[in-house]
Amino acid sequence: MRRWHSSRSARPGTAVLAAASVLWLATHAAAAPPAPAKVDYNFQVRPLLADRCFVCHGPDEKKRKAKLRLDDPAVARRVLAPGKPDESELVRRITTADPAERMPPRKSNLTLNNEEIDLLRRWVAEGAEYKPHWAFLPPPDVVPLPSVADGKWPAGPLDRFVLARLERDGLKPSAAASKEDWIRRATFDLTGLPPTPAEVDAFVADDAPAAFARVADRLLASPRFGERLAMDWLDAARYADSFGYQADGDSHVWPWRDWVIAALNDNLPFDRFVTWQVAGDLLPGATRPQRLATAFCRLHRMTNEGGSIPEEWRNEYVSDRVQTLGTAFLGLTLECTRCHDHKYDPFTMKDYYGLGAFFNSIDEWGTYDNSAFRPTPALPLASPEQERALAAGAREVEALAAKLREVEKSRDGAFRAWLGRPDLKPDVPGLMGYYPLDKLEADNRLANLAGAKSPGSTSPANTLAPGKVGQSLRFTGDDGANFPAPAALDRGQPFAASFWLQTPEVMKQGMVFHHQAGTDTGFHGVELSFDQGRLFFALVRFWPGNAAAVRTRATLPAKEWVHVAVSYDASGRASGLRVYLDGKPAEVEVLRDRLTKNVEAGGGTLTFGERMRSTGLKGCLLDEVRIHDRALSEIEVAQLHDGRSLTDALARKDEAALRPYYLAAVDAESARAREELRQARQRLFAAQTGVFEIMTMEELPHPRQAYVLARGNYDAPHDRPVGRDIPASLSPFPKEAPRDRLGLARWLTDPRNPLTARVAVNRYWQLFFGRGIVATTENFGTQGALPTHPELLDYLARDFIVSGWDVKALCRQIVLSSTYRQRSVAAPELRERDPDNLLLARGPSRRLSAEELRDAALAAGGLLSQKIGGPPAKPYQPPGMWHAMNAFLPDYVADKGEGLHRRSLYTFWRRTSPPPNMLAFDAPSREVCVVRRQTTSTPLQPLVLLNDPQFVEAARALGERLLREGGATPEEKLTYAFRLGATRKPSERELRLLVQLYRDQVQLFRADPTGAQKFLKTGDRPPPPGLDPAELAAAATTAGAILNLDASVTTR
Amino acid sequence: MSANEPLDPLTITRRHFLSGAGLGLGALALGVCEAASGAPAAPQFSGKAKRIIYLFQSGGPAQQDLFDYKPLLNEKNGEQLPDHVRGGQRLTGMSVNQASIPLAGSAFKFARHGKCGAWLSELLPHTGSVVDELCIIRSLFTEAINHDPAITFFQTGSQIAGRPSMGSWVSYGLGSMNENLPAFVVLVTKGKGDQPLYARLWGNGFLDSRYQGVKFAAGKDPVFYLTNPEGVSAAGRRALLDKLEELNRVQLERELDPEIESRMAQYEMAYRMQTSVPEVTDFANEPQHVLDLYGPDVRTPGTFAANCLLARRLAERGVRFIQLYHQGWDQHGDLPRQIRGQARETDQPSAALLKDLKRRGLLHDTLIIWGGEFGRTSYSQGKLTKDNYGRDHHPRCFTVWLAGAGVKGGLTYGRTDDYGYNIADEHGEAISPDKATFTPGAVHVHDLQATILHLLGIDHERLTFKFQGRRFRLTDVHGHVVKELLA
């Protein structure tokens, strides 16, 4: 099986690799030591049964044939006849010549070859022993260290496991790599960057045995460490800077990315790293970083495509959380169980929706409209100055509210004096618009008796009909009428609207009026609408999590005139939203009282009877609309309803009824104090609105009931409720833990959990060795690859837990191991025997990742920015590429200055159109959780490295650097540049070739000075003065060649 | 054995040609994948089509105004869609709350064309001239009701992200037929706007990145980073590449890693692409009568017409899967005016491509597909006026046509009810087929995908890739080859 010319092992690879790794292990790895005494169920039989038989005879009840399941020994016994293969129905059916009886059946497209049949037969002959799947049993508390013949080679326990395995196979470890190779390897692996020549020199000169540890400790302490490890975690967390579906708006989640970098740099123990991201908000006294970490659960894609059904998408997001949890933390393919019980692993649909139930109870909506209006729940991230301003603003509001109360209390004398006056009129001041709706004027205008200059208007499709008073307006349901609002209605603007309304039936839905902006995927602003016959009155920033909303308890009667009045007092609270029916305060329930920012609907119009793509007021009659620019007191509303309540109260001198009226509508001093308070509130509201927010997790007061959804469909019958639970086939849920995400995190990080620690150490192992001990980093289930070194994996997992989940210690242990320190060169025999280096008889070697390639080129050229974190950067990308595919997006405009040279993990990640120079090097699209990248080799890669302005500019900078700093002779200069790219020194032959290249290029550019000038203008960086253009262009070309060398694009 | 095909430009590994290179590459890739999982190499049959040109009409063209003649809609223009016709089907959030959903007859006249007498609207005169080559399927249906999920489903077989696209599956299964160009090329009409496109539509999913579609753009750099930086001469670049090869050979001797050699081969392939891509995108040697065939737009790079001609040139040079995208069919409102423009842009070039391929003897082994991700409603979204209407998304029936290799020309397959709202049986009665069981006359997206693969000689149930322990395929666990469409 010659596979060595296909790419390296650290990728899912082609069919042959993925499938063959299991096969290889089955036939070689476990069998590699002298033929095993006994067939092993876990390592040989189960992979085979799972691959060929479980589809019909496995855990999935629906697909099960003949009621036979081969994954369950109790059931399988009837076809096995342990110890008596000739009596075994299983053996008979896989060997029979009768095509009608032969298993697997022809139509399954599956077969067993002779070796495999023989293996199963032997297994039956040996007693058909079953064992639980290794990965679902906790790693043992103590993993004994194997004894080894060569006691000197191991630098630590880790090496003993590797060596024991090599010795079993009759192999010897490779010699140690050169110090240059090791420091290059370790520096890239721990920081994602190349070592500087000075770092290399210092290390090479340091003969002490501790030199390695000193370098490792320096690298682990570098802030670049957090950036390096973050790169992998961003893939797992499907981190991106845009939402990913359709219009693909910006998601503004980069503060989470910065949290990851900081957490890794601070060496936050991995159990807390997990807990914070899954449930940081539920920790007692949760801090801002703990809450911020939960953005992890919100990094899934979101849609704002018109016409989307929010509930469908909300379910998608919950599913994505479960899938990511499964892949990133547990190494399980839980997503399979969204539509059916797992076909290979012991997980059911109920398990899936039970896990989903932990993640379904946040106050979220399935769509967003405009990401400036952050999807909820969201965490405000005020800067220290903003914090101070907010605190000061809140104090001011409180003080002015107290002052208003004082003023009102102090106005009793004035009230009585006013009451004593003989000429009191039943005024309801602040009337901005009064629309009798008796007549349609020219241009479909509707007269405003309170201000002739601001008439209303209606779509001509709406018609006049007999009204409460004179005529009224009858709505089609698809057409609206517009009335000028007192101002742009927002949190800090009081207003009231009142009118007569008659509906032809109890309105399940229907837009009464709105003052909103948005699309059918989300509106923000003020709204009064029908909700199952009741009136819903709200100020919305983002529904439902950032809104103040009330709903009447009473249903509006149909077919009769009802007087409706709503009033808002600019308090920003639900208590300030009042609804009156027929002149009386309507009893309401508060649906939401959490408006934290302005609604920013703009405009200045109340639109009645319709809203884009919402249900309108079909067949409803509207009459006598009045709009006030202040909140109304009760008696004023009564007056609007009956035309005499206030008149009568004045006549009666009814103190109780009139005192609130006096303070609200008459008294100038109260009005002044109220206005002062309003202005202070507006300032506070504006300050709150200016605070950056990020989507995070935050539980609803009551969990949302979860259901098993047939085929994963949101609209499947909801007749199978499920509670929050974890799969029964794994470790038990900790007894004292709460049934919420925090309890889930406790379960994940429980030392008995069989998967979390193993999956984590395996991922870190992959980071250093290019492949995990379990090659299928994303799948530890029965269909995943088996561990090449099971005891080592268990040892590392247990050690990781015992160390307090210390990631840096784990990394340190690996880079200082003798295993890691081996040279990577493999003689042909070894490569033939172990092409993928499964046995680790040599050191790791890998092509740099997309990010590392770019960062290394920038570093070599001395261009790399040191800045950590902050909003994403926009380096060079082909111009216009966003807009070309997506008219909702702007053209891509690259940054100027530092943004061109930031580390690649800060590059703006547009999910539907990722940076092409990163995709060319196997960066995933970040649409879904990915824990293992491919490593391919394509012609698009040389095109990037040779022609992308980013790399050309870096080569120019390196060329300039070698000319200025490299020394006197071309040999010195090119040696210097070579070391900046490849870390080691060039061989004589390499140097000779480079010098030739440089000299040839000097000649070519001397003959073509215009070409040299043009070439030196690639990128934003201006060509430096004082250097010969031909020499500089030749140096840049040669530097470019160096950056393209295998020695520069790989670690060896 | 490996799935590395020697002729795949994205993987060329010169020293490691497989001894069985004479085999069909499809058999090779499929054989490998089956062999590795323990089954015998799959005996794949020989397909009629060697390559595909997929003219994807993004946004969802209105079948009632182009292909599916519904005189009843004109008779009942303005009347409400009857409940029994809607049958409780869900509508999108865009029209579900409309107070009125009036039927909208087409503003366009229909006539029969060709020997086969297929109905087409006056918007498609050029298509009419090749109608005897077309296999018009009026009974496609899908599940998704919004663009992003629907187009993702159509192009990858799943609404879920992370799955390989059709072109990736085909290049994975069949490999490349040329040494100088990618096997899977994507062309997008320039400057159309409307519903977005996404890199995932030509993504490789869990397959190797080498199977990713390579997007060509109109203009100076048809492929990202194809052109040398300004001021770098061909001689200078060649000199650099020669030295680079020598230097990498030194490294190969030192490290003994065959991966180095593979990378060296990629540099040569990249160099060849620098010549072959500009050559294929340059129409200078196309005779006038060919340019005329495609219509006046052909002179403007990036138009649908220019892309159709480019598709033919790519097909001639052995590109396996050529995926065009033409946006602009999402006509929720103002449909009569907008669709006229769309038809003007696409009708002539589509027909010209067919004629041109036929003249060159390429049509018999090239499969052409024309259609969008779903259809449109028979009722008007928004206001229906005397001369204006819009149509919302409609997944339950729509029209796609196939032509060329292995396809029965002059066939109109499947029908819809008189309202153009549901797929109908042979008596015109509405039926509601589902993907799980094949209903003759109704073609689910997976059925179309299965049929397309069949035409290439691929059994859609056997072109699989094992990922996360499961064998994935383009058609998920569904799909049925629609034999009636095959010549």
C-alpha cells in the first residue's frame, strides 16, 4: 500500500487515508507486534462490524433488520455460538455462496474480504468476547509506565510509551534533530512564528542541558503563545467576523477572540476554559470575562434572509451548539442523532435533544435584521470611561427623579390655587395631530385639525367607511396610513396615541401602528399590534432580549367600536408603557422589561394598518386618531374616550382625580423638573446606546421545554418532551450539579468523564505531531480511528487532569520529550514501513498553516505588527471581492498601515467569502466546527506565495533587510535572509544557487529598469530611497524564492 | 494506491503516475475508495457525459413566465389562490402575512416550438430554436424555501454547511482531463447583485482542497494571484522557478520527503496555468460568426454570454465541471420588467452554447443543465396590478432543463396542476411526492443529482467519502436515477 505521495497525515485526507487508517491499524498496528495471541474486539472486530454490519444490525432501531443487533452481545449471542464457529449463524451468513443469504447483502454495496472473514471467524472461535468501546470508559486513575530496554532515551514518561511501542515493533527512535530544527519546530508550534536568528544563536551557543527547557519556557511565556493556540481554537469554535448566511452581516464577536488569547496566555486551566465558554454566565457572581467567554455558544452562523422562519433557525442554532459541543469537547458525531438514533455509537435522538435542552433557553430570536442591533442576549462591554460616564449618568437621573418627586410634593398649594380658579378648561395639552378621518383630501391626504401643515396620508387602496364619528378609514390589510409622529420616537421621547378601532373578528395578529425600521427578519422601534386578540405594546431594540413590552390581559372584542389609547412616559421601563381601553387602564402583563439601549428607529411617522410582510388590519376601521407628544394622565385618556370625564371632574373639583392631571398637564414647575429628568435620561440612554455589545449566553427565568423533533424539523409534532440530560452511555451526571449548563460543564470536566481530557490532549498532540494519537480528532466513537498509543493517550489525559488541566505544562512536556526532539528525516525503509509516522520513530514535520505562512513572511520581512487583539484587520485581498458575489456587502477595502501587517488570526473572516490566500492553504470556512485541517498541495499555493501582494511586499521588505543588515558580501546577505526564512544556515550548494539567482536577477533588472521600478511598487510600502533599484528588485526576488523554499514553508 | 490522479492539475505528482492510468479515472477513484473500505473495486459503467456545464440561474426563475404554460392563471388572474390548491403548504415569511394572495397570470405569450412542440414563453425565442435538444423537467421539487439553504442544498446535496459541492464530488470521482487547467471552474456573471453567492457552493467540504472549484473572474487576473507582480518578466520568473527547483531538490536530498517533490510539481503546474488561463480567456481567435452566435454581450467580459463562450472553451480544453452562476432571478416584485432583462441576458447565450458545442461535436459528451434553486409562486407577492406582479419563492414545483450527453432531447417531463402550484400526475391531479420514495413524473433535487451522476457514469450510491465514520454522498440517503430522461 503505497500512500506516501499523498499528503501528510494531519488531514482528513482522501477516502483512502480516512478509511485506511482504521484498516492499517486493524491489520498492522495491533497485529504489528508478533501476531497477537487473540483477536481484539475493540481494535479489530468492532471496527469491522461497525463499518459493514451496524447499518442494519446496530444501535439504530428504525433501520434494524431481523431484530438482530451485533453491537449488543446479549442479542448477538444467538448468531455467534462462541467457541464454535461452524455452528455460528454469523459465520455461515458471511461465508455462504448463496447470494440471497450472503451478508452483507449485495445491495448494501458492502463486502467482506477473505482476511476479514477469517478474522471474524477467529474471533468467534476464540469466544466472541465483547468489550465496551475504549473511549467511553474513563481513563484509568493510574496508568502504569511501560518498561523499556533503552532506559536512557526517554526524557519523561511520555517517551516511555512511545519507546515501548517502538521496541515491540523492533524499531529504534531517530537521532535528535539539529538544535536549529528543534527551535524552529518548537517556536512555530508554540508561537506560530519563526525564531529570530538571535534566538537561534543564543540557543545553539547554550550547551547546558537546560537550554531546551529555557527556550520552551520563554516561548510558553510569550504572548504569541496565546495567539498560536487560539488559531486552532478559532477553527473549533467556528469563529468568524460575519454571520455566514445570505447577506452575511458582520457579527462583532472579536472581543471573544481576545478573551481566548488572554485565557491561553494566562494558562487558564482547561477545565475552566471549558466551563467559562459553556456556562460562564452561570458561575456564582459571574465576572465580565466569564460571561464574555460564553460567546463561544453564539458563534454559530445566523441568518437575516427575508422570509426566514425564526423558529426554524432558532432550532438550527441550538443544533449547532450541540454539534460543536460534540466535536470540540467530546470528539463525538452527535449531529448524526439529530434525525435518527446513532447508527454506530450508543447515542439516541433523545440524547441529542436532551443535550440541546441545555442550550435552548436563552432569550434569542432565529433571525437578525441588522447586526448593529445586537442579537440577544448580549453583554455590554463598556470601556472604563464609559463605565464612569454611565455611573455618573445614572446618579444624575436618580437625583433628578428624586427632585421631580419633591417638586410634585411641594405643589399642593399651587394645585389648590389652580383648583380654585373659575375658568378651568378640560384641556389635554400636547396635541400634535388630530385626524378625524372623515374625508380623503387631494393626494390621499388626511386632514390634521391640530396642525394643517402636517396632514396624514393613506394608501389609496384603503377606503372610507361609516365611522364612530362621521367617516372612518377601512384598511385592506396590505396598505397603511401614515401620521406624523411628535419626533423620532425613542426611549427618551414621551408620546401618546389614541383612536377608535373596530375589527371584523378577534385579531390573532395585526399591526395596529408602528414607528419602526427593519425588514421582515426583525424590527426595532415602537409597535402596537394584536397578539391572539390582545394588544401588544412595545419599545424594541432587538426582540425579545432588548425590549420593554406589555400585553393586555383582555381580548379586544370584535365588531364593535373600542377606544384604544397608549401612552409612554419616556422612562425606558415597561411600567411606562400604558394601554387604555375605552378610557380605562387595561390590565397588562409585562412580557419584557429590559430595554438597555435606544431603539433608533429614525423616522417621524406612525404607520397604521400594515408593516412590511406582517399581517395588517384587514377589514378594520380606524377613526378619530389623536397623537400627543407627552404621556397622558388617566383622566385625560378618559376625556378623549368620553369627552366629559375631565370636564365633569373640573366641575366637581374632584381633587383625587385632578391632582395627577394638574401635575402632568398644567403645572409649569413640575413640567420643568420632568423635562430636566427627561433630558438627563436621554443623555444616559445615549451613553448606554454607545456601548459595544457582544452576543453571549444568559438563561431565561424559566427553561424552554425541549422536544424530540422528528427528522430534526422545527415544525415536527411536539409530543415528545425531553428534559436536560447527557447521554446515558457516558459517565453519570454529577449528583449535586444543577441541571443547567453549569452542571453540564461540571459533567464535561468531571475527572470521570471519559472523553473531555482525552479529546483535549489528543488535539494538543495533533498540534505538535501533525496527527492525533487518535487520528480522527473529531471522532472518538466506534467509527473513529483507534489510538496508535492507547496507554499514552490515557496517561496524558490522566496527567492533564491531575496537573489541574494545565495546558502549558502539557505543551512543555511534549516539546521537551525525546519523541518530539527526534529528527524528522525518514530513511526509505522506515517511510515504507510507516509512511504516516504512526509509530513515531521519527520527529514531526509539517507544512506551515495558512496563518503561519503569512505571519512568517511578515516576520522575515520585519513587517509583522506586535499588536494583540482588537477589531479585525483587513490586509491585502483582491479588490472588490466581497461585493462581486454578494451585493449586500460593501467592496472589500484593505486597511492602510498597520492593518496590512497584523497577525493572520486577526484578518477579517467573512464566512461566505473567506480570504482566498488562506483558503488556498486549507483554512476552513469557519461555517462549522472543525478540529482538524487538511494539508494539501495545489498549484494555487505557489500562485499565492509568488504573486499575492502580501507575500511580494514581505519579500520586498526582506530584500531590503538583507541588503541593509545582511553583511558585506552577497553570501553574507543571502545567508542572513535564508536564516530569516528557513531558520537554519544554507548549505554551500544552496548558497551558491541563491547567489547565482541574485546575480542573474540583478542583470535582468538592470536591463529592465522600468520593470524594477514597477516591481518595487508592489504593496503599500514605498520603495526605500538610497538603494539601487536593480539590486533591490533582485534582492526582493531572491528573498521571495527563499520564502517559497520547502525549508521555509515547513518545519522539519 | 491513492486517489491522486496523475492528470489532476491540482495534485500532479510526476514521479508517481499510477500504473493503471489507462483505466477510467472514475473507476480509479471509486475503486480506491471502495477497496480501502474492504469492498471490491466498483465496476463503474461508462457514462455518456465527460463533462458538465451547469448554467445555474440563481434566485429562482419563474417557471410560469418561462416554461410552464398555465392559461388558467390568466383566466383567474386576480382571484385568490384556493385553499385546496395551497393544501396547507408553508409560505415564506414574505408573503405568509399578506391579506390577499391573488393568482397572477403570466404577462407573456406562450407558443409551441420545434418538432417536439414544447411550450415556451415569448421570453425565450432562442431557446425555442434548440428546444428539440432539450429535456425540460417541469416537476422539480425541493425542500428549502429560502435562497441560502435552497442553493446550498442544490449545489451540495445538504442544507448543512461543510459538505462538498457537486463539482467537487465530480472532480473527486472522475479526476481531471487536462494538465493545464483546474478540473472544476466557476464563472459568475459580473455585476448582477441580487441574491448572494457563497464560496461554499463550490467548496470541497470534507474532500481534499484540491477538489475546490477555482473561480475565474473577468479581468486582468482571471484566477486570484495568477499574474506575476508588475515588473516581473517571464524570463525573470522562469529563472526564479528554475533556481527554486534546484534549491528544493537539495532539500529533497537532505530530507527525503516526497512531499517536497509534490510541491515542486505544483510550481510547474502553476507556471503552466499562467499561460493556459489567459489563453483560454482570450477570445481573439474566435471567428465573428461564433461571437455573433452568442450575441452582443459576448464582447463584454464577465457577461453571461461571455461566460457561456468561455465555458465552451474550457470544455474544449478538458475542464471537467464548469459551473456558471447568473444572479438576478429573485423577482418578488416588478417581475414582468425584470424577467425580460434576465431572459435577454441568458436566452441567446444558452442556446448559442448548445449550437456551438453541437457544431464542434462536443454536445454528445457534454451535459448542460439550466435552472435555479426553486421556482416561484403562481400568486402575486405584493400588489397585483394590470401590468405588474411579483412572485414569491416556491419549492413545490419548478422547471429545469438538461441537454446534451445522454439526455433525451425534445422531451418535456413531468407536469404541474392547472394552477402551476403542485406537481400533478398524468391526469393533472395534484400530488405531493416526497424524497423518500420516487414518484414517476416528480423529480426531487436528489433525483436530479443522481441522474446527473449517472450520466457521468457514476452510481450516486457508490461515490462516497467516509468522514466522521459515515459514508457521505451527494444524494444523502435518497435519490433515484430518472431513467425516462435518458436517451
